[in-house]
Amino acid sequence: MPGVVEPEQLEEPEPAPIELPIDDTPPRPYVVFKQHVELEIDFRAKRVHGHSHILVVPIEPDISVVYIDARQCKIDVDNITVSNCPAQASYEDPCSKIAIPDAYQWSAPQWPVRKRRMEKLLHHRRKEVPVMAHDLACCQPLDGSLRVTLPSADDVKKKNRDASKADQQELLIHADGNVQGYRISIPFELNNVYNGLHFVGIDEGDMRYPHVYTRHSVEPGTACSIFPCIDDPGCRNPWKISITCPRTLGDAFSPPVAAEQRLKSAGTLNGSRKRKFGEKEPVKRDYGLTEEDKQLEMTVVCSGFLTGEVVGKDDETKKTMTFEVDNNKAAKHIGFAIGPFEHVDLWSEFRSEEDDTKLGVSAAKVHGYCLPGRAEEVKNTCASLVTAVDHFVLHFGRYPFENYKVCFVDDMVEDAIPLCAFSLCSSRLLYPQEIVDTEIETTRALVYSLASQWFGVNIVPNTKADIWLVVGIAWFMTDYFMKALCGNNTFRFRMKAMADRLVEIDLKRPSLQDLGEHLYLGSFEVDFMNLKAPLVLFILDRRLSKSSGSAGISRIISRMVSKANTSTQANDDVLPSDSFRKACEKIGSTRLESFWNQWVTQDIAAAKARPIDKNDFWRDVREEMHAVYAGELQQAFTGPMTIRIHEADGTPYEHIVEIREDGARSVKFEIPYNTKYKRLKRNRRQRERAMANNNAKEEGQKELYYLGDIMQHPDDVEEWGFRDWDEDTEAKMDQESYEWIRMDADFEWICEMRTNLPAYMYASQLQQDRDVAAQQDSMLFLKQSFAKSGAHPLVSTILARTLLDPRYFYGIRLMAAEELPRHAVQDQVDWIGLRHLQKAFQHFFLLPRIDNASPE
């Protein structure tokens, strides 16, 4: 059969190359001065058409061709104009290579052929131009698929000779006749959009409220799938976006006026006509809209601020909303959503008049948008956003835009995407007032999207190697607010849990500096950066605050925000890692070269044996295919460490030691402590007996604050089956001169601590140390002890009392509840863990006594 490729005739596919293709295209010597995008959305056909007006300023005088990015667009190259002059242009859609040619029938065995055709769409290594070098210097188009030839300056002046002075100034035609720029007007159309836009509620069977929103990605390639532009993160310019959409939801699905007129003129009086031979019968879909739904007003939520809204002159069923972005922003920070959204005025709902007066002109307005019927959920979910804005303004600096909008839509892959003065959020984040389980995590995700307006949108990284810093500062601001909102215990518990998680997964991974180059591989790289970057800044802040006694990183962030908001220089809103490091060294009066090498530029941990997870396996495959490897391993880490000895009289003594790198890879410290006191009595009964015998003064005992010392009555002990330390262990405990030793008490390291402290010292730390991170360490020790010695009735007793004591932080009690089932076994402990679980369930929920419950 002609045009059919037989599978047996194909050669065996070659293994995928490790080296990525290299793009040697040099930077283009022109910049974008301003861009105006005009869009019209057709919901019924899922179609977009409009014009993109790009004002280009050549840097070199002999520029004759401009390359512009465009994907999946139909561009009328014959009607492209440059400063009102006809222009020659050519366009080749890179996405056209995805489709199978009509003359071929391909299946799975032909994947090498399809891969070669799609090579232009794959990620390419290219020489990166820093953002600081972009401004008024050059730009780097992604594909340059649209090639436009510029007319001569004489043709431009001749064509616009009769134009008004305002139009000539807009076209950068000066009074002396000098042409400084060219406005390229590109008509385009999008049909069957599958990358840049996502339509919801349009397809048959989808009964949700119809709406559409833009999609975004870490790497360039998505913005140019929505409208022609220079899809370069370093190419930043002011924007004007005009979007025409149906005025109401009913207008979105009513037949076009022109189509109705054609049908009436071509048919009979009732508008019907006979179909031609072979013509399919038109499908009339019922969208299931009630009369009330048809009257819902369509709203456009877009980056920037709203400057105008007008109803169409020729068609009253349409309206046009115009937005402007005065600041220089890249195309990836421009986005919008269109639908029957309800507006929720969050700033007037949750900001008091006193706070509004206190903030003055710095009080930012916060708006919420959601689909009909979910306004109360938006109020409940976003209740802390206004407080977060005010907190950031007071502690870090003025909000960089006029207002902040958050819009909740369906089917989003990510939880939230920060854009310019606007965040697209998934509607799965919304929760009613009765639900509290997801409150903290949802609030943290929304606050991070808000913090990204300062660092990520307004202040951008200079290179890909600096992305970690912008991401880390945004998370640092987020956790700083969450600490003020939820308390210090929640903050330290989260930091400790994140540090333990990082120690577990940071094996053979790229360094923070190298990670920015590989974010395109998948969300696992982004998640790893979101985990590691804020932790590195956290320990840096701890060390700076301790060494200089200053506010640490918060003060540096405040200075950068103030400089970006007030300075007129273009590069003051660009953040390179070197300048941040110098600012930290200046404020901390210390050198950070070793810290930077150990935690930022080099890999942290060497590989160790661990179970294989399916997600880790897929990540390893992806990284191996794209030649992503860990950098040089850091064999030793240096820096200060605080060692705290809790002596027997209850007094903690801190000793700060400096860990330095030496040839032996080991450091020995001699730390003095008092030996005149004996250890404190382990439980309340022992202390009461000692006090009754008047031996407290003789033994140097001191009544201290104890946790987990509940249920000490003999009846409770017998009913619950609690166990205590045996006599041999108590004899050893009495011989100790200190309660416990805690390493890194000030939380300045991200590491796994291994000590030879006996178990009863960890029990003392769990009971007497008020630091939730110390309690968390003790709980982790109890968890690890199960792997060594199995289930134990004493460990189950400690876990049960920890669970029952309301004075413990809820996260510690939750860890105890999660660990107790491992001790609910018959061997060695005779179901003691199950008994404690049943009694705890009965204790908390007032259920009747359970005697004959099945072990399952």
C-alpha cells in the first residue's frame, strides 16, 4: 500500500543519546519595548483569534530580520505589518511535527522517527544570557519560528508621514525623522488548543461551569502557545492585554449573529434548509444551562490592573476588558482566566479599619474569584491572605503592585501558579468551615504564591543557577508568616520534619546551584528545590543571627525589596546569588565561602543503601537519560555547633564548638560538666517517695517541669498495663551525672545525628526538654529502636502516655499515635500496643470498654 511504513522494514532503534542537543543560536540584537495583545475567545468552538503588536527596538543598526516565537498558531503571514507597512514573513509551526503526516500510518515501532521529527520541541542546551545582560542589549527567542523582515526606515517614515504626533511617538518615530523602533502586528488564530489554554465545561458530558484559563510551565514554550511573543524569561517589557469575551454565560453558547443571518437568508422563513449531499447534520448540543445560569456575567481575571471595560459596538453580546502591566515582566508571568466568576472582596472582609489606617497607601487590596456557589469557601480558605499581605508589607516592604487577585479554577495540575499581581489556584484547595485537616497546608501554599509576588515575579533570578535563591526566599517569607500565625512549635516541628526528609532523599542529587538547569525534567525536581532551598536559608539565617546578633536574612530581604520598589535602574529587580552572598557576609561580619561551597554549589550526601521507590526509580531514569548527575560530593562539613548538657540539677549548659575539616575526618572535644548532683527521679511516684522521706535536699533533687507523667496512680497503671524501668536500668540511671546531652541545640545543621546515649536519656529529653525539635528527636529514636529490638512494653508505655498528655505539641502526639500500632503484636509484648490503642480510643471518644476486640 503506498504511503504505509512496514514495521519490519525499519532499522532497530538506537539507544537514546545521553548528551542533550545543543542550540548554538546566538542572542538576537534587539529588545522588546512594549507588547499589546488583543484576544477574542470563542467558547463554543474553543477557538482564539486576535492580534499581537510587538514594539521592537534594534540594538544594532543593520538589523533586517526579527525572529518571534509562536507555537500551534495559524498566522496570516500575508497580513503581517511592521509600523503599518506590509512586510515579508514566513512561519513554520514547530508543533506541526507532532502530527503524523497524512501519507503515513505510524505506530509504536516508529517512535525513533517521531522523536527525530519532534527534536525541535525537546529541551536544548544553550548558552544562557543573564537577565542583567538582556536589558537594552539582546533577547533569546525560543524557536524563532516566525521570521519577519523589517522594512527600511524610509518606507516607515513615508507610510506614517500623515500620522498624528501621538501615533508617531508610539511607533518611536522622532521629530527629526529617526526611526528607533518597529511595531510588528501579527494576526493569529488558535484552534484545538492543547498546550497554552485549558477549557472546562465545554465538552459533552462536562456539566461544570464553563471557563478557560492559561497554563504555564517552568521552561519557556507555553506563553508562545497562547500568542506570538518573545518567550524568553530574560526579555521583560510592559504589557497591555485586551480580551474580548461573551458578556454573559448564555451569550457564550448562543449561535453567532452572522451565522444566524446566513442561515435565515439561505433557507426558508423559519431558517431551515436542505442539506447538501454528503453534508453532516449539524449537532445541536444542550449545555444544560438554566435561565439563571445564562444571566451570569462573564469576568476576565488577568495579570496587571484593569483599565477599561466596554461592551461591543457591533455585537452587544460581547465585551472587552483591558489590563495593563506597567512594570517590565516576562511573557511567562502573563496569564488570565475567563468565566462566570464570583467576586469576593477579601481585603474589606478581613482587614480592620485600624489596620487600614496603619498601613495607609501600602495597604494592598486582595480580591478573590471563584465559580458560582463557592464564595463562602473562598472566604474560609483565604481568610489569612489579607493578614499575610499586611505582615509582608510591615516586615519586608511594600507590595510591588496595585492589587492582588487569586482565582480558583478546575482541573489545574499545580496547586497554585504565581503570575503578575495574580495567582491561578486549583479549586481543590477550597474547603468549607467544617474542615480543618487541610487548613495549614492549604494556607501555606496560598501564602507562598503570595510571597512569590515579591520574589519570583517582581524580583527575578539572574540565571538558572539563581532560581533556588528566589524560590528559597519566597518560602522563607512564607514560613516566617506561618510562624507568626501558627506559633513557634509548629514552625520548628515543620523545619525538623523537612530536614529529616531532606536527609533521607538528598542522595546523588544535583546541588542547588545546578538544580535550576534541570527543573524541566518534572515536578520531582521542583519539589526537591522547594524542600531544600528554604532549609539552607533557614540554617544560614540561624548562623547569621547568632554570629552578629542582627535580624539575619529578614533585614537583607527588606533592603532588596525597598531597592526594587524605589530604584529606577533596570537591574535592581534582578537577584544574582553573588550579591546576596555579599550582603549576608556584610551583615553577619563573616565569610561564607565554605558555607556556600558545602550547601549550595556541591552535593551534600554520598549514596547509601535504601529501598527502591517507584517514584525514585522513574526520577532516576529521567535524570540518567538527560545526563543529570550529582556534583562533587562534600566529604566534610564545617561550622559552629551548639552542644547542650542538661545536668542533674535541671540546669542546661551550652557549649559552642567549631567543627573544622582535618585529615582524620574526626573532631574530639572535651566539655566539662558538674558531677556533684545525681540524676533526677524518673517518674512522679519516685519523686513523691523521695520527698516523703525528706531526701530531696540530700540528693540535690529539684522539682522540674515534666511531660508524660500522667496516669501514675496504681489503679491506672494496672488498668492500662503500663510498665516502668527495671531495677538494673534504674541503678544505671542513678549513677549518671547528667540527664542528657543534645547536639545542635540551636538547629544550625541539616544532618542525621547518631549518638551512643542510652534510651533513658532520650526518655528524659522527651519529658523535660520543652523544645519541640528535641521531643521530635526522641520520638525518632523510639521509632528507630523498633528496628533494633522490636516491640517493647516500656516503649509502648512511653508512647501511650505521650499520646494522652495534652501538654505535648499535637505533632508529637500524632507521631506517638502512628508508632503505637507497631507494638500491637503478640510476640514478646502480648498485644500491649493494641491494649493501649483501645484504651486511648476509649479515653478520647468516651466509647464503652472494649474487651473482646479482634486484633485486626
